Amino acid sequence: MGKRHASILAFSQVYTKTCIKFMKLEISKSNSHRVDSFDRGNHNFMVHETIVPREGRPIGHFSVNLPNKWCDCGKYQAKHMPCSHVIATCSNIKYDYWSLISDVYKEETVLKVYDEAFPPIPNKGYWPQYEGIKLCHNPLMQRVKKGRPKSKHIRTEMNTT
């Protein structure tokens, strides 16, 4: 384990820098949300944004279901970290939203990835001969490169001089 990672664990930093940065942004956004309780027993809530969000979309109303880890905005499901709507809901019911963050974002989990040792790749001369099927890519399936589009003009005799 590297010195940097050992020092992170020594200072008991639980989450990665990326996670903490995301959470700080979402916490600041959550302060401008209003939460209405629809079914408090089942933890279903409606969150109303009161300020136009930075994402450039209009003010919205989002349904949050905590047990199902669901928010209408889709960020919570995609990132496995609470979005501003979930944070506002948790704050409203006095629930720890940090506990909703996936273990993937914990420093301990990230460090476990690097715990296993793996051998260096030997020189290409020592590699065994490949006996399998040779695959070739289909050039028609390539992404269109950035820049000026290629002309689709079909050249005829009139174009040549």
C-alpha cells in the first residue's frame, strides 16, 4: 500500500475526494429545496426546487423514495450517491444521508483494489503464439470524428476538369 493511501487511512478519511466534492455541491443545492411528506411511513416524499438549478433546466418537482433508493432526477440511481433532493429529504426527517453512499466511494474499498499484487508483463518475445480467431473491426461502426463533416457529394464527370 502506498504512503499516500496509508496517510489517508491514518487520518480516517472515509470517502474519496471525488465523493466529498460531489456531496458538498449537492448539500449546498439541497438548502434551497422544500420537502413535502406524502407517505412518511413508507418514506415517499415530494421535493420542490425553489431556485433555478445550475444544470440549466427549469425548476422541478421530484419524487423521492428512500427505501427503494429512488429519485426522479436519476442522479441517485446513476451515481449511487444521494442527490440534492435525497439530501433535502434526509435532512427533513433527520436521517444520515452519508449512510446512503455506496461502499464503492469509500477509501477502504478503493485501497483493496490495489492490495493484490500482480506480476509485470513479460517481454513480447516470451508471449505464446496466439492460435484463436483473428478479429477485424468494422470501419462503418466507428464514431464520427470531431471537426468538419466529410462531404457526401457524389462526384461525376462534371466535377473533373
